Amino acid sequence: MSDHKVKARGMVKGRVSGPALVCRKAFSFLGDVDMDTGEIIAQGHEHEGETIAGKVMIYPETKGSSGGCVVLSVLAKQGKQPVAIVLEKPADTNIVEGAIVCGVTLVSEPEGDLIHSVPNGAMVTVDGAAGEVMWSDA
Amino acid sequence: MNLTEQEKRMLGGEFGEPVARALDYLIQFGDAFGADRFVDVVYAHYPAEMSIYRGNVEDVVEYAETGAMVCIPTTTSTLACDLDRWKEHGCPQPIYDLQAAVVPAHRKMGILGTYTCTPQWLGFVPPKGSYIISVESSAIIYFNSVLGARTNRGGLFTRYAAVTGKYPLMGYLLDENRAGTHLFRVKLGPQDLLHDSDFSALGFHVGALVGSEVPVFDTLGTATQDNLVALGAALATSGSVTLFHAPGHTAESDSVEEAFQGRQPKETHNVTPADIRSVYEMLTTIDPGGAIDFVTLGCPHYTLEQLRYVAHWLREHDAKVHPNVRFWICTNRTTRQAATWEGIVQTIEQAGGHVVCDTCPVECHMRKSTCKEFGLPVPQVQAMVTDSCKMARYVGDLIGCKTALCPKDDCLKAAVAGELS
């Protein structure tokens, strides 16, 4: 059983679980991540050197060039994509296109401050159809 | 999504399987955003598949085999090499060979091989209020803001919109999402907003403050078309800005009040010369007097006038590019042809520079991950000077070199001196 359940706006369907990768700043798929390894390469990023593969990424919003969705699809072809993305702000179209094609579950606008309440690394379940984010205390 | 009779027939397969599948993806997409219907789009700027992204070229070659055709005018964004001059730029043969395979696939689908981030300079100037779909954040923001055409940030689904001529009515296609959110009072004198790089720095500063919202500038001085491109590209780099308003310079509103559609700004900021200076400082990691080995102009792809300026400067100064420096000026093929007729390309080449088409440093073999992907040695770049915040920002991560942001004249001086003045 999960200790916490928060409603969110379901955007791309799927029910998946993975360790949380919580980023306090906006994320750019073009530039912030190595498209071969899924490793975060942005200098000075709080998770520099960690991988996004298999993670539930929780971050405020997607930034940067529209080439980012191509990077997501390249990651997905190699199985290096995140399993789910939870955006604090409304999702931009680009990331949703990438998520539909790549089968990445996506929700946005959770009814709670997940960035400051989900511990990094906690096991998180995201339901894109129901619009729910669930996690347990460690 | 409510479908018209025509759209139901498309989905039913009457116009072929590729159209049916494309529309199905677009319906999922529209449903995700709560769109209730499609609109007809009149133009698409399409993300050309690049050999630097694994599987990307093979994907379009395969897709073209399905018989899919675009049904609206469709241009293409940049590639991973200059299709004509790749050898001169040191592009390895395997990268070119793979990249060149997109050309027949695009032609088969009816897509134009423009391969540029600035298709507006090739005559693709959609009317104010028309619905379009575009990739390339610097083109998107120009179409939306300066021209007043309506597009969201296109991505993978640009293909499906071009094949169906349809896009869900949502996002920046709707009036209510085009209202300004943040007001910027530009407290800059004419000396602070002279160069493309000044407008680029202004955009970079503001983009970081607004994220994905809609900034409104109360004034932009005497901004030219090239200045507005520089501003937009930077807004879409430090943030994911898709639309801005600057009454007197952009298409949609004649006053600040109109730009906000009668609402109050969420935030109001003053922009001062110190803000602009701080962007130059942030994006300049090369020490004064430090050696440089790359100068890039043309992010976004330069216009004929910007190329003319460079050639004129080189001629006036009887300049030769320092032997340690790669000097690239990026543009599109049509503009290079026009610049060749003007003698501009010859002047730049005689000085030791390259007029590069179809690509740019961060999208070609100079990108660290590209040569790694092909098992080739990674080109060594220590320090790049540029007049574009977008280039400076992406170079740091994708090429991994030091950078300096400078006005064009200082970029040219650095190209000649081989060091940052």
C-alpha cells in the first residue's frame, strides 16, 4: 500500500512504477541528457551523472529547443527513457508527443508540491489514465 | 475529439493507411489536451531526420515506403551536415552517407529539402491568424510573434499534421492562450540594444524569468527583423517561450493593454543594462586574452544582410582568419546562392571562413556524442566565440568547450586574432 496518493492531470495513459528522480529546476532533453546513456550531463545539475532511464522524473517543466522530443525517442529506442514524467506545471505539446510515441506515462499539475514532498529515489507509481501519483515512505 | 465527416472517412482508411494512422495519433494527442476538434493547417516546418540521432534516418526512409505524402507545403529543418560542402568542414563520410539518405525519402513524400532553422527567409511567411505547425523553437517563436501565424511547439507529430493537414485546436492556436502574462519594461538606451547579441541577451534574460509563459515588451527600440530573430531564439533557449508580444514590432497587438487582452500582468519587471551585462558575463567562460579555436555566426541561420555585413567587415579590415580558428557562418542554401552571386561568399572564403548550409556546430559532427556514436575520434574544440546565446548555451554541453558571447564585430576580431580581446 502506498502511504501517499496525489491527484494529477492524466495526459498519457499507462500505470508504471520506478524510483523518483526529483529535479527542482526545469529540464531540457536537448543538452541536459546524454542520448546514448540517459545520463544527465548538464554541468552543475543537481543529479549530474545519474541516469533518467527507468525513473519517474518529477520536475517543474520542460525547457529548451523543440529537438528535445527527438532525443526522447532516441532514448526510447534504446530502452533508456524514463518510465513516467510528472510535471508540476501544465505539459507542453512537445513532451506529450514524445511520450505518446515512446510509451512514457505522463501526468501534470499534481494537487500538491511533489518536488518538495517525494524523496529522491522513493518508489513511485504513476497512473496516467486515472491521473494519480502514489508513493510510500522509505 | 469531435470529428467531421471528412475526418471520419480519413480515420476509416478512405485516404490510405498512413493518413488513418496519422489521424489516430493526433486524436490521442488532442484528447490529452482536451481539444474538441481539429483545424486545417496551411503549412508545416518539419524536423528533418538527422544522422546524429540513432535510428532517425532509417525511420523516415521506412515511413516514406508506406506511401505517406504530405498534403500541405512542408519545409525541413536542419541536418547533421552540409550536403554540398561536408568534406570541407571535416564531416566524416559515414555521417554524410547516412544523412544524405533523407533527401530521396523527403522528395518521395513531397517535403521540400530546405534544411534550415529559418524557413521564413525562403518565402514561407504564413498569413496572420493562419494555423500552421512548426518545429525549431526559434522559427516557432518568429511565426507566432512577429508574423502572428498560430503554431504550437511542433515535434514528432509535425509529420502526422503534414500528412493529414490537421492539428487539434488547442494551446497557442486559441485566442485565450495568446494573452501576455508578464510585462517587461525595457529600461535600455539605444547603446544597450545595438547588436543582434544585445537582443539575444535580452531574450536570454527574460526567457529565464518567464519559463513557458508569454512575455510582453513595452518597447524594443528600433529592432530589425534580424534583431527579432535573435531575441526570439534566446527566449526559447533559456525558457520554452513560444510567443511574445512587443506592440509596434509584432503582429497581434497595437498596445500593451491589448497584448494582455485586458488582464493584469502576473509580474512586471524592469530590464536594465546590468541584466544584459550579466548574460554576457554568464555565457562568457573564456578569459580575456584567452586563445580561441572556433567562431560561429549564424545561429539562427543568417540572412543575406547579415552575411553581407560580415563580408564587408572582412574586406574593410583586409582580414584573414587566424590559422588556429574554424570560422563558420551558418545559413541556408538559397541564401548562400544569393550571397555567391553578390560575391559575399567568395570574400568570406578568401579570408578563411566557411559559409555553412543545412547544419550548425551543435547539430553536426562537432557534437561530442555524434562521433562517439559513429566510433570516430571526437573533434577537439577548446573555446568558441559566438553572437548567439542559443549557440553559447548548447555548445557548453554538446561540444563541451568554453564560450564567449560577443557582438558580431568582436566575434570577427577574435576570429582574426585567435584570441578573445
